[in-house]
Amino acid sequence: MNVFDIIGPVMIGPSSSHTAGAVRLGRVAWKILEEKTVRADISLSGSFAQTYRGHGTDKALVAGIMGMHSDDERIRRSLALADEEGLVYSFKALDIRDAHPNTARIHLKGENGAECTVQGASIGGGNILVSEINGMEVSFTGQYNTLMVLHYDKPGTIAAVTNFMAYSGTNIGNFRLSRPKKGGEAVMTIEVDQDVDESLIQSLRILPNVINVILIRAI
Amino acid sequence: MLDYNSIAAICEAAKQKQTTISALVLSDQAEQMEIPEEKLYERMKKSLHVMQEAVKEGKNPDIRSTSGLTGGDAAKVESYAHTGGITGKFLNHAMARAVAVSEYNAAMGKIVASPTAGSCGILPGTVVSMLEEGRCDEHAAVMALFTAGAIGMVIAAKASIAGAQGGCQAECGSASAMAAAALVELAGGTPAQAAHACAMAIKNQLGLVCDPVAGLVEIPCIKRNVSGIAIAFTSADMALAGVESKIPVDECILAMRQVGDMLPCTLKETSQAGLAATPTGILLKKQVFGEI
Ligand code: SF4
């Protein structure tokens, strides 16, 4: 904890969990899709389902899906901006078993046909807990800079990634692997202490068997 | 390095180094975060500017929250403040600032959570008031936010700053305690006096429950930001007058934690009791969610 966790974050109101956290969840999905979103179908569970309108959670999620940060003043107008940009969105209530009360499941379609599904919860103070990406179980909070490395489960891939990070002087605080099927698509979630350089991400991206590398910055 | 586990220890360190809490905390944070002091100062200055902008925007009479439940009261308080009211122009203008920022937050405006969005009007209501009423310069106001931040860090470590965990004493109570210490520093008081002001502010909000109508950060949150600044100002003035809190501040924080733990879940942000569960509270909730 540092002094800016108390005097901060700078954010769009009214609630760190219902707006700031929701923007960040949307943004994670946006980052994973990596192309212009044309359609967003959002399912909300628990208290999100009941209170999303009064809190502006709908605007916050759509703003995140459009790539905005949680202090972007356009969040207030995000639904109108989405209409202007031709982003079609829908909200529905969904009972997700055993999910945190503020859970959203976001399904995106991109202009070139890419799709992704992200499930996560806003767990307070603007922090999030992402639990599922494209059907793969993950677990990261966004409290630390987090690298998500989508890759093919092939021998040497993890070693190559972590070695490269060690070489660049990046200290790994937490590492988790999710591998639904041996040899198939898998994801490493790596929480790091320091800032992450764009050049590190680019270098990791071109390693063999790495499909994509996404950085989710800490608040 | 400071460990932010005890306000007494921070005051003692400031006394030994013959410096203010803010200067001590700024240099410590620079060391801990491995970022130069000037950069941290600049970042804090930006936060102060966000607060000032929110004060200005929030006074717009047409401002309304997303739910439609609140908005427009800051403008009323602001125009009344010119009369001096009962408590004088200074406090009335400060009240207008606290309402303005809280209403702006509810209207999806840009604010600084300090420590939370629900209590975001309290530091602007106090520290920005000192600045805008000519009681201090910008540098002092920025520094005072470091003092406030340090108090908040100790409360977060030893008790809580989340309504869902500790009730509203943890949000508006903490913000008010942070503001009280910052005000003492701004008025030229000692670190020990800041700690006493902080203790008095906590004592005055101990047990405050979190019971937001319809689960929205509006009713009663906005008005609690006003009582939060009033308590901060009076606690600071008491401490500056030489009044001491018989219960040391760190023990007050532990009491806050104990009380927070004992509060039932229904009074910790779940909107199942208190003001949220009054007939009018329930009616407003139904209105907001389109059930009537
Ligand atoms: S009542 Fe609850 S939601 Fe409102 S300011 Fe207090 S702690 Fe925050």
C-alpha cells in the first residue's frame, strides 16, 4: 500500500466497485479482443444485475470495452458514443453459480470476426478479479501489473517466457498456469512488481508458441 | 522506513527529525516507491487539481445523479453561504464544496477517492477550503494531502477504510480523521496536535453505519460528507486550542476496528437495514429500479 491508494485513485464516480472496477473489467475484454468491437453481450450476476443502471455500471462496462480508462470523462456518455461508433451492446441478468456478487461475463465480437469471453468480478476499491478467459480458468486481481500470455502448451514455452523476463530484470511476484487440455491453448498469468516495458511485451510476443501477450496495468 | 502501523510512531519520527508529518511521509514514500519526491509531489498536485475541478463542476445547479435521486444541493448551499448562515461564511462555503464533490461523484464526475468515492467530498471540503479561502498556499495544500494519506494508511492497516467491512465510520469517519490531521498541519499545529485531532474525529464517528438507499452512493453519503468536514474542523480547532484526546489515536483506531467487526452485515453496505430499510428508503429504491 502507498499513499496514492488512500488519496486515489482518480476516477469517475459514483462507486469504485460499480464504476472504476467495471471499466477495468470491460477494458480487460477489450485488450484481449485486440480489434474494434462491433458487438458486446454482457451478462450480469448478483448485485451487478440488480443495480447496474443506478450505478452507471452499464456505462462503465461499455466504456471499458471501448478502451477507456477509469478516469475518462467520456464514461458518462459511453452508451451514446457506442451508438455513434456502431457498437451494438446488450445486457441481461444471469445467475452464475458461486460467483462474487459483482460479476460480469462479457462476450465480444470484433470487426474482423475475432471473439472473446471474459468473466470477472469487481471486488471493491476498483480492484477486479478476473476468473475466466475464453473458457480458461485464470485468477488475477489487477492490483499488480499483470501479464497474460496466451500460448500453446508445448515443452519449453514457460521456461522461455520466464527466462526472458528474468533476463530483462522483471521480478515475478506470482505465476499461474491454466491449461484446459494438454497440448492445446493455455494461459500464463504473471503478476510482476515493476512497471512493464512495451519492448518486453513485444519480445515475448515473438517467442515460439506464444499466441499473444496482454498487459493489464495496476490501478 | 515507516511501516504505517501507528500514528504515534509517525508523530514521534516527525518530532525527532523536527519536521512535519507531510515532509516525513513524502520522503519516506519516495524511498519506498523508488520514485523521486518531485514526481510524487506532482502527482499529488494533480489530485488536488482534480478535487478543485470537482468542486467547481459540482456547484452547477443542473447537476443530477444517474439515478436521479440527488443533485443541485451544492448550488443551494453555495448561494446560502454568502449570507454567512449561522456558522459563518467559511464553514458554509466549505459545506458547499463537500456537497459539490459528493454530488459530482454521484453524477459520474471525475473525483479523487479519498479514501473512497463515497467519502470523496471531505478532503476537498477541508483542504481545498483552506486553499481557496486564502488560509494556505498551494504547496501547503498539496503537502497536507500526504499527511491525510499517511493517517489513512494506518487506519487501512489497523482497521478498515471500506464501508462493506467497517461501516461508514471506516469511510466518512476515516476521511474526517485524515482531514482533521491535515487541517492541524495547515494551521501550523504540531504532529502531536494532529494526532489528537485525528483521535477526536474518529471518536465522534465511531459506530456510524453504512446504509445507503438502493445501494447507491448518494443517500445518506452526500450529507455525511458534510458532517465529516464539520467534525474535522471542530476536532482540529479543539486540538489547536490545546485539548487532548484522553484515548490515544492508535487505540481509537483499534476501537473502530472492534466496532466495525461487531456491526452486523445488514449495516455494512448491504442496504438491508438503517436508512436503506426505512419505508421511504425502500420506496426510493423501487423508483430507481423501475419497479413502480
Ligand atoms: S453510507 Fe456506506 S456507501 Fe455511503 S459513504 Fe458511508 S460507507 Fe460509503
